[in-house]
Amino acid sequence: MTAEAREAGPQEGLAADGDRPLRIALLTYKGNPFCGGQGVYVRHLSRELVRLGHRVEVIGAQPYPVLDEGEDLQGLSLTELPSLDLYRQPDPFRTPRREEYRDWIDALEVATMWTGGFPEPLTFSLRARRHLRARRGDFDVVHDNQTLGYGLLGEVGAPLVTTIHHPITVDRQLELDAAQGRQRRLSVRRWYAFARMQKRVARRLPSVLTVSGTSRQEIVDHLGVSGDRIHVVHIGADTDLFSPDPAVPQVPGRIVTTSSADVPLKGLVFLIEALAKVRTEHPEAHLVVVGKRAQDGPVAQAIERYGLEGAVDFVKGISDAELVDLVRSAEVACVPSLYEGFSLPAAEAMATGTPLVATTGGAIPEVAGPDGETCLAVPPADAGALAAGLSRLLGDPELRARLGAAGRERVLRRFTWVKAAEGTVARYREAVAASARPDFRRSAATASAHAAHRAEEVAAEETAAAEEIVVPDRESRATC
């Protein structure tokens, strides 16, 4: 589509690409945009799909997606498909009251949690299949946001396109590497038991989207998906929101990062150690972490060990505007992750014109660009290299200005949500066209029979104990 067509918007009765508008079901088993990248993906992609002239119904479980509103977003809606919300605050791993149980899927969800597993991808997929089949004909395409549950194999009322941001097996291995003691490793393995299901499902999917070339290769290597069924559609930053603003004063020595405190994959513990080194040269250096502070664990221990209690702040629950101003106020943004399937924090920081220090973990170099041109790149899990990069930027205003400007230009060229939506629609249309072929219908019928058989097997495996569940009082509930 030409730039002129994009600016003109959809014609009456047509989508922006000149074809008929699509009715899209966008599924997400966990959709809160304030607690993870999947929620951010759903929020921004759904908005831009509607602006391209399509109708999008987001179907999600708790924490429910937060969608944008506006006169130009009348075609966007949310359908809540509730789970038992077993991990909600302030009562995670709760035992539901007897009257909360509705069916065997609820019993499966509780039984899996009680045995230390994570049930939501499977149970959401089963509820979604039931919901979609009851509404057969309402949608032209179903887009699953990395649920990868058995329930989504086979017939779901429309052609299926699935986004895999990166294989969850990467997270599992990093947590196993960081786990101390046999009991902890066993716990990690049980929690990630759903990865076996996701691997089986991924191999049978007709169309897979992913967000980077690195993720594409890892989906092939880790999940065994055929490379010709995987398509890279880069995601991006909201470049209208994340933009430079000279009116926001920079705070001397401020470094900002986005991280879940004790998720090993995020590498925050290495950034804490690096900060201690940086402060020997730049005593004003301090870190603001967008994320929840853990009261104990490796990060808390590192803060105490290096005497950084007054130099590290955690903020959470802030608005979009507050987040953007926080990033603008920093002299340096940092992505210390050991691995990322894309890295929205990198793209968003670059979009504000804030210079970036980032590791080369996973797909981060695809986003951040060449070392010395659009960022300073350092090896993952290397506190010394992080410290050197941060010190260099804090001490060189000209380098900060050059990298900041180049970083924003890179994001504008490559990583916007409009481009992501256009690329996604192209894959939707391919899936719709493929579904009309006789060979596709035959393979879909086979997959549907396999999925039904496997769902029965899973129910037998996971609910053997659930069949005898007597819902206990809160005082006698099982713990995880």
C-alpha cells in the first residue's frame, strides 16, 4: 500500500489495503498491558488493525486486556472469557470457593495449580474453542497470541493465525540455570510443563507469526516448526506517544530500565552490579526500574551487598504519560536482558531519543541496531561491559545526542505499530485464502480429530485427582 493510501485511510466499504474488511478474533490468555509484553502487543495491534478498517474483537482472560478508545475505534471490542483467576493479587495460588466451579475445565485449572503447574494456556484454549465454535461464522480469522493450547488445534470456526513471540523453552532454561537446589529445579520443571503442550501444538499450526528473525530461528530449533510456516512481522513503538520532548528536563546521572526484578532472563542483577561500578566514576548515577520490587532474592541481595539502597528506585502502576516522561528524563536507557524475543523497551526508549545501552541477547541487536551507530552494545551477563557502556554515555553529552537521534530515526523507519498491523493483515489474507483449498480442509479435519483425542488424554492425566476434589476451606488449602 502506498504512503498516500495510508494517509487517506480506508475507503468507504473497504479496508486500507483496498480489500474487504476482516472480522478478527484476537485471543490472549493474559492481556494486561501493564504486566507484560503480550498485553502491550494486543493493545497496540488491535488499535491499528481497526484504524486500517477492520473489526477486532479481543477475547481475553484475567488480567483482562486494556484497549484504547476513541471515535476512530468503534470497531474494537473486548469479550471477557473468565478463568478462575487463581494468581490474582493479593491472594495468589488461592483455592476457589465451591460455588465458583462451573465445569470440568475449572476443576482441571485448580488441579494443575495444586500440583505446581501453570494451567492457563491449556484451560484458556479449551474455553476459547468452546466459545468460538458456538459463534461459528462470526469471524473471518482467529489470531491467537501465544496461547498454544490443545483447544486451538483443529476447527475453531475460522482460519487460525498464531503469534509466537519467542519459545517459552528459552525462559525455562534460563530459570533452570539460575535455580539453586534440586527442589527448586523440580519446581521450575513442573511450572513449565505446559511447554510440552506448546511444542506439540506449534508443530501443527498452519501459520505462525513472530516478531524477529532471531525468534524465527529459535522457533525452528526449539519447537520444531517448519521454517516455511513462520513469518516475521516486526512489532514496534507508539512513536506518537514515545517521542522526544525538550521541555522535559534530564536528571543528571539517571539510568532507566524496565524489568521484572527477579526474572533471570531480564538480567537486572547484572545492571545492579554495573551501577555500583559506574558510581565510582559518576557518584550521581542512579537507577530507576519500571517494575515491581522484590523484597528478597538476587536483586534485593545485590542492592544490599553493594550499598545501593538510595541509588535504586522501583516504580510501578504509572500511566503511559508518566512512563514516557520518565524515559525522557533519563540520560541513558538500558536493556540488560540475557535474552529478548524482540525488546519493546529498547524500541520505546529509542523512540523518545534517549540513548541506549543494550546487550546482544536474543533479538535485541535487530531492534537496537549496530554498536556505536544507534546504541552501545555489550555482551549479556557482563556487568563490567555494562558499566563501561553506561560510564561512557554518562560522560559524553555529544555521543548521547548522536545515538539518541539515530535511535529514533531507526524506530521510525522500521518499528511502528502501523507497519506491524499492515504486515499482520497480509498474513491474515493469506490464511483466509489457504483455508478455501480442499487440501487445507482435509488437514484441518485431521488436526481437529487429533486435538480432540489429545484433549481427552490431557483431561485424564491432569484431572485424575480433580475428579475426587473436595473443595477445602481456605485454612486447609494446598499451597504451591
